[in-house]
Amino acid sequence: MVYSARIARFAFWSIPVAAAVMGLKFVAWKLTGSVALFSDALESIINVIAALMAWQAVRLSNRPADANHPFGHHKAEYFSAVVEGALIIVAALAIIREAALAFSAGPAFDADPAGLAINAFAAFVNGVWATLLIRAGREDGSPALTASGRHVWADVLTSIGVLLGLGLATATGFLALDAILAVAVALNILREGWLVVRGSVGGLMDEAVDGEEAEAIERAIRAAASGAIEAHDIRARRAGPVLFVEFHLVVEGWMSVSASHVICDRIEAAIRAHEPQARISIHVEPEHKAKDEGVSVG
């Protein structure tokens, strides 16, 4: 199994948590009539849908490789995150529409303390949950869980901004600030949606791992390839929690298959010490295949 039981639990429990927070935010909106709080509640609908999708994506990603998917189903999570980003954009457009209607109708909301307190409690619950989601997603390499955590955390910041803004509107009597805050919420959501989509598209397009991870892979090859000459064409990419690494290893032409295989086993063990879920392909070549730009390991 690729995923830990922890990831499966987080993915599942994100659904009732998101639903509960959504309910609290709609109660807060009903009590105040604030379009800014309504925009905050609308975003929570997306959180519920995203939680459902992330749960399904994690389940699908955890399926073993089969005849039609010999490399596994790990990229299912990226599709989930892309769709989540698209839904975030839809929510932002809906919020802008509500803000425009509020501007047309004229400002009117009631800063009911109970409604504001309920929204603040919902933000607190979201903050705790977002922190746990992001931590678990990064530690276990789950793009869907990390994307959900980022989205929920953006929701927390939105809620804090809305509450502070409504407090300012009440104190100053500038009630139009309610609709202005709704637009600010929408712009923040659009930004978060772009970040989610950008990261997921990179995974779908087999974007190379970042420089730090590439250097760690190269160091592992250098340290474990004693007996070889050099390694070149080192490529690495991620698909969900799995790291795929491939490269060419140059050895002396007279070396036996068994001896070169021992070196390959050492390298694979070194890379997996850094990344246990790594899938590694090594192409062994004789010395005349060496390249000037290769990594010297001899």
C-alpha cells in the first residue's frame, strides 16, 4: 500500500469537518445578513466538494498497478487538485456577483455578536484542521491532501479578514465595506485557485523535481556507485507520493552482469533511504558510452 492509514483517515474526516464548518458559516450569515460572510460560506461549499474529491482521489491513487496502468494510479490526485482549483475559481466568480448585487441594493447588515462569534469559531476549527492536513500531506507526499490543506488555510485567512473588516465597518459606520470585503475575498480565492492548479498541472506534465531533491538524488548516486565510472541523463519526477528516478550508469566493459548489478542494488538502496517510495530504473552501459557532462562516481 502506498498511502499510510493516516492519509486515508485525514481524507475521510475532511468531509464531515468541512460540512460542519459550512453549516456554521451559513448560520453566521443568516444572523448578520453580511454579504462578506455569505461569500465566506459559499467558499465552504467548495471545501466540502474538494474534501469528497480528495477522498476519492486518495482511494484511487492507492490502487495497485494493473495491465492498463502499469505505473500505478498515483496521478489521480493531481486531477483532483486541478478540479478543486477550477471550483475555487467558480466560487470566486459567484462571490463577485453577490458583491455587485450588494453594491446595487445598498449596504445593509447586522453585526450580530452571535453571528460573528460563530464565524470566528468556524475559522478556528478550519485553522486547526488545515495545519494537520498540510503537515500530513507533506510528510506522506499527498498532493490532494496538501492542496485541500492550502485551500482550507486560505479560507481561514479569508474569515479572519472578513471578521476584522466587519468590525471596522461597524465601528466607522462605513457599511459599504461589507461588499468591498466580499470582493477582496474573491480575489484571494482566485489567487489560491491559481496556486492549486499550477502545482497540479506541473505534476500531470511530469515536471522535474526541485533542485534540492535533485541534488539529494545525485549525492546518493555518488556515495553508493563505487566501482562504476560515471552516471548521466539523471531524471526524476513525482507522481503523487511516488518518486520516479532513471539514469544511465557507466561501468568498465569487462565487468560482469552480476558485479554491475551489485552496484545498482547499492544505489537503489541509497536512494530509497532518502525516499522509500522511489521507483528506480538504471541502464548499465560500457565505458565508451560515458558523457562529459556525466556525474563522476569512480
